[in-house]
Amino acid sequence: MTQFLEASCLPVIWVIAILELALLAFMVFRFVKTKSIITLLTACITFGLFYDALIIALGCVVNPAAAPFISRLRFVSHGLLIPLLFAVCAQALDLKKPWNIVVYGITGVLMIAGLAEAIATKLDVVTIAGIARMASVKGETPKWAETISSILSFGTVIPMMIVGIICWIKQKNPFLFIAGFLMFAFSALGPATGNAQYIFYVSMYGEILMVGFMLWYAIKKEKKIF
């Protein structure tokens, strides 16, 4: 599997970046037509994932150390935008006051924590499969920042899976659960197969599937494409 990951890494990341850009354009167009809040939130998350994939893909031709600020923005966008999954859950459940305010408050707190984590994370250049990227340096990044990073990676997807099950039962719409499950599965696949160093790449499969099924969920929930 390691040989497959190394050989496919660069071309697949470019494909994923292009697909995410296409999905992002579709979401923006759909939001203009429908004013769908779930679509807008999903578009924001997709933008962050597209930027992440694009900067990593460019690491085959550009040394990220030459422009560290651009790489730092990868972590900032992740920290700020991934917590929006909680807001998606609130929209999916059609929460009313005061519960929607509570969830949006948690989202805001996590966004601030994610921003702090992105700024505090110690970065250095790591090269895998011919791609140079800035990655967190273990042992030099504060423990609290690593904890927040783990919460953002799994602590947002697991609640989405739970909400997805509720939506599956009540709305007969399984796609939010599928989105969360696939993201969780691909995030765990790298370490589970002994290829933890490729987690940044393997998780991208989950990311593109996640936003695709989140969009599908929104379309089915609202019963219209535009």
C-alpha cells in the first residue's frame, strides 16, 4: 500500500484540488440561487480544504519555506473553518432558540481556539513522495495546541455522525451521516494501515467525499438543486 500511496500522492492531490474547486463554484452558484445556509457553510469548509490541497500540491515545485506565511494560512483556515461543521449540524436539525445559540456559541469558541492553535503550532518542512509541505513539529508544538488539533479533527466529525443518524431516522436523509463516517474512516485509515506519514494525503479522500455528501444532504433536505 505504501508504494501505491507514494506513486499516487501528487496526481491525486491535484485531482482532489480541482474537484474541490469545482464543488466550491457549484456551491457558491447554488447559494446565490437558494440562499441555503447549509450550502454556504459547506462552501466555506470546502474553500479551506481546497486551499489546503492546492498549497500541498504546489509543494512539488515550490519550497514552502520560501513563503511560510502561505503555509501558515493552511492551518489558520483549518482552525477557523472546520468548526463550522457544528453550525451545519445546527442547521440540519433546524435547532431553535436557545439551543441554536448554544451550538453557534460552541462553534465560535472552537473557531477562536482553532485560530490560536494554528498560530501556536511549530512548523517545519517535511518532504514525502516528492511533495514538500509545512507540518507540525512534534515535541515543539505546545501540548494544548496538539489537543485542540485533535479535537478539531475528530471532535467535530463524531458529532456530525451522531446528528447524521438522527437526520437519517427523522428525515430519511442518510447523506450527512455518510459524510461524517467517510471522513472519520479515511482519517483513521492511514495509521491503521501503518502509513501514518501519509495521513495528510489519505484524509483528503475523506474530505472530498465529506463535502460532496454534505452538499447532497442539503440538496435532498431542501428538495431542490437551485
